[in-house]
Amino acid sequence: MLALLAAGCGDEGDEEQAPTPGSTSEKQPSATKGGCREVQAPAPKPDGGQSKPKGELAVGTTYDVELQTSCGAFTIRLNQKTSPATSTSFAALVKSGFFDDTVFHRIVPDFVIQGGDPTASGQGGPGYSTVDKPPAGTTYPRGVVAMAKTQTEPPGTAGSQFYVVTGAEAPLPPDYAVLGKVVKGLAVTQRIGQLGDPATEMPLQPVVVEKATLSEN
């Protein structure tokens, strides 16, 4: 099993990744097999530059993040009870447009899809980190969304890079802060998950997050 890593703070050198097992335009491009539109990768954005948010999301409120991608839309329900700092940071980044016009830079079929890096290099982040150490016994089944970190960072460290588990269950230690889970559009994440090269973990075609939006209920 490869080590599950992720770039959380934008430090140079280590690449942030999820665990490892054994510019869009206004044009409407033609559809490709699997239901994903053929789009051009947006230009990389600058690394860092974001301010760490203060306060926390309300525990009694439901927060959903919809990611509209070139393969369709899926919705993440944030888990602010288990990961208050992580979810607060992620929500703030969504509202600032941080994730708009970014890509899934790492796709491992039947394991994870990873995005949230403005530089698309695997080493970028918001310029700060948060820590929500997962409870002992935390598991990562299909549809769970967790944060990537480098091997040298403490358990639960997070920046902006996140991964969605697309395999039945990722055999990972409880070291990765759980952002939430996919509550709508799980088939879209599965579709994206088949667009990676198992050998290189690189996308076979650009998969773009065109817009991220936050809703409260």
C-alpha cells in the first residue's frame, strides 16, 4: 500500500497526497466516453495567500458544498462536529472562490481522487494549516472525503487538498482529517475515479472543478 499523503500547507518539497494502495471556457465541449466533457486545464493559480478563518461553523447547521466539475456535480456534507477547524477552513475557501477553476491532479482508480491544489502540482495550499486529529478507529469507506497531508505532518493536519475515496474502503490509518462525505453525485466521483493512470496516478484527461458553492440548512 502506498503512503496516503496530501499537500496541506503549501510547503515546498513534500507532495501532499491521499493514501496510496499497493481554463475552462464558456464553450460547451463535446462529450467523451464516461460522461465527462473534454475541457482544457485552467492555468495554475498562485500558491498560498489565504488568511486562516476565525471561529467555527455552527454544530446545529448542515453545510453542503457542491462541486460542479467537467464530469458532473457532486455534493459534500461537511462534518463540523468531528473536524471543526477543517470544515470551517474548507467552507471559507469555498466562499472565497479558492477551488474554482482547479483540477483533480491525482486520480488513482478504485482508490481516491484528489484535488484542492491551486497550483495543480501536488504541493500547493492556502498558506496555512489546521489540525483535527481523527478519533481512533476512524475508517475511510467509499464516499468519505478527507484531507491530504505530508508524511511529516501530525495526524489531522489539513490545508486545502482533499481526496474522495472511490474504492470500497481505503486501507488507511486514522491520520487524515475527515472533512465529510459525498451525499449526492457519488456516481460522478466514480466516473472521475476511472480517469487515472494506475501506474502514474496522473489524470488521463483534465478534470476541472468549475465552481464550488456552499449552502446552509
